[in-house]
Amino acid sequence: MTFFAIFVRPMRGTLLTIATLFWATSLCAQQPLKPRIDMPYAVSQLRNQRLESRKGNGQTINGYRLFMGLSNSRSEAIALQQEINLTLGGSFIAEVVYDEPNFKLYIGRYYSQAEANRALYSIRPYYPACRSIRLPLPVPNSAP
């Protein structure tokens, strides 16, 4: 009997398995695995819309909005929005904007500081904490 017949032949399957394991681990080490996340179509569509809305089209100018307040919960923000709309009697409409992680309430889109100040002085008797904030606004021709 030869050395090959006694030791190597019975271990041939084991050696093949060990060689395959080394090859597979070296292959995996070269290409990191990325987790695959499967989302339903509706969720992925909402995610894409949210990402597109964050990009913007670059057509903005500096303008002013009246900041009324903020809240962590949507229900509180909507309740405050309804209260503001009732108090101001429809002459000004409050808008809830989600700016992670808060819901912010704004009134109007004013393209000059004089317009914003006029609106601010008429709202201040009802809401003393209201203030004018300079924000990028859509160009008037493309404003929704």
C-alpha cells in the first residue's frame, strides 16, 4: 500500500469541501454583500415622490412666510391650523408643512418684506408669537 492509497484517497471528499469553503470565503470577502430590501410598489412610489420633492427644480427666490408655530404630532398641527383658520376668518389660510421631524405652520407666500409685514401686523393682535421668516419660495410664475 502506498501513502496516497492510505491517507489521501479517503480524505479526497473532505479536501474538496475545504478547498470549496476557502474559495467561497475569498469570493465573499472581495464583494461585500448588500442587504436587499423589497418594498411594495406603493411604498417605493411614495419614497421616490418624497425624494423628488426634496430635490426641487432650482427655481426659487428669497421670500417671506409668516411662521405660526410647530408641533411634533400631526394631529396637534392640524388642530392648530383649524384654530388659526377659524380665528382669522378666511382672510389668511394656514398651511401645515412637514419638515422632519416637526410639523410647521405657515401663512402666505410673500415675495417682498413689505407684504409680509402688512400681513404680520394684521395677525399679531390674535397671535403675538407670529413672526416673519425669510425662506426660499417658488418663482411666482411657477407657484402652485
